[in-house]
Amino acid sequence: MKKYFIYSPFFRLLAPPVYGILTYLIILLINNSLLQLNEIFSGQEVYMCIGLTFICFESARLVIIGLHRFLKNKFSKARFLIQFVAGTVLPTTLVILVISLYFTYVIGYSIAFTQLILFTIIFALTAILYNALYVSNDYQLRENTLKLTTERQQREVLEMEMDEFRNDINPDLLYESLENVISLINRRNSDAEEYIDYLASAYRYVLTNRQQELISLQHEIDAGRNIVRLLNEKYFGQVKLEASLSDGDMNLQLIPGSLPVAIESIVRNTIISANDPLVIKCYLEDEEYLVLQCKLNDRLIKHSESILALARLQKSYTLYSEKPLIQVKAYEENYIKLPVLRLAEEALTHES
């Protein structure tokens, strides 16, 4: 249950004495003049008013708890009306019963009708006031919850955008490439210039197509080969991408960055050496999946950033296709299958 202030122990202990004393003073001022207040003030009657206030508050609180437990969010439109009626009738009835018993067994005579009406009116208004406090507190909590939910969603969107931006920048690849540039400058300036061109092309591709929903397979293949050129500086040319695709296949669509992300994930999580070069075969399977296949030779420690990038890519494909991105390791082979996407016109032509 939400944290309403009427459930606070401080409120439950301190509110009845304060309100009970005020109620007693109001009753005295109604029945007597203000000048006679010092003469007719009675401690016993004050305690009685405090007790009646406590009974009124607690019974109204129990009604609210009961309605919350049994109705919850059901009958929400009529719930406040039921609460006001039940939360007023029950506390007022209990107060009338207790005050009648007090007069009969403690005072020694029955309560006067006018006094009974006075107590009924005062504590009926008290119960209504108590329920009004609950309703106002409930409304405030709902508004605060809505604002907090909105802020949390905005924060999550911002964090997601930051993750996507960080993934687009790919700091691991950037720092590694800059280190390679420094090494190439010390050895061969011409190779360094060519490597910088590859690096610029890779990031130009990311920044140019970050707002695109889909992109042709031809552009993805070119971007994948560019990533292989960048990574090969670290692995001394031991990474190869072999694409077995026809010209007609190049018009198929992928999410921008799919091949670079998948290729980098394979490279960074595979043991590569002169004795164990990495050959990534790229081909179309049943015109439904673009498959990246390589020999299974996993590293002992996974590269977390590339795994997360592939997971984000997998989640992105669920927005565009019913077919999921598939990762399979079988028969000493590693497979990543990207579902190819077709525009509406191409899909109709393919089905016919």
C-alpha cells in the first residue's frame, strides 16, 4: 500500500489528542459562553472527546483499508463515493454508540437528544474531513507517481540514447585504431594515411546512417570490409571476409551497422593467430537470413562491449521482423544469422 500520511504512527497518535481538544472546545462554545469556559472545563470530558476522535479516525482508516484490499482498482469511479458513505456512516455510528454508553453507564443518565445531534454532526463532519484528507493525499501521490514515472521513462530513454551513441562511437575501436595510426606513422606514413581513410570511412558511415531505419546489403558489406581492414592491423591480416552474394542480393535490407557489429563481435571473441586465421564466410540462407560463419575458437574471456552491442542489435531486429537474430555454435562452427528485411514492394514481389 502507498505511504499515506494517515497511516503514519505520528499522525495516528498525535492527531486524536489535538483534534479531540478542539472538538471539546467547540462543544463548550456551542453550549456555553466563552466566559464560563474556565468553570466548566473538565478533564474527563476532554479524554472522552479524544477517545471518540481516536475511534472516529481509526474506524475510517479501517474502512479505507478494507476498500483498498477488496476493491483495489475495481469500481474506481464509484470507490470514492462508497468510501465517503461507509467512511462516514460507520465512524459516526460507533461514536454515537460509545457516547450513549458513556452517558448511560458513566454519567448515570441518558444523553439528551440535542447533545446527541450535536455529537452526530460534529463527528460526521470529522469523518468526512478525514476521508477528504485521504482523497487529497491519494490524488497527490498519484500525481507524484505519474511525474516520477514520466521522469524515469525520460531518464531511461536518455540512457538508451547515450548507450546507442556510445555504441555508435565505439570507443574500443577508436582508441585501438588511433594506437595503430601512431604505430603506422612511426613505420610507414603512406600506410598510416590509408588507415586513417579507412577509419574516417567507418565513422562517416556510422554518423551518416544513424538516422536511417534500413540500408542496403551492398552498403553493409562495404562497411563490414572496412571494419575488417581496421581490425586486421592488430591481427596482422589474419581476418578475412568472404562474401558469396549475387548482385540481386545486394538490394536486400539490414539495420544500419548490423554487419560491422556482428563482425567485430566475432573478431573480438575469437582466438586469432598465424596458425589459426579467422575466415568469416558471408552468404544468404533461404533468402531469409544473412549468415556469418566462421570456425569456432572462442576466447576464454569475452569482450563485454561487443557482446552488449550484439544484444542491442538483436533487440532492434525484434522491432522490424518476426524472425530473430540467431547465434548458433554447432559442429565446431560459429554462426550469426541476421534476418534480411524487404521493403513492402519487394516483399510482395518475392511472395508472388
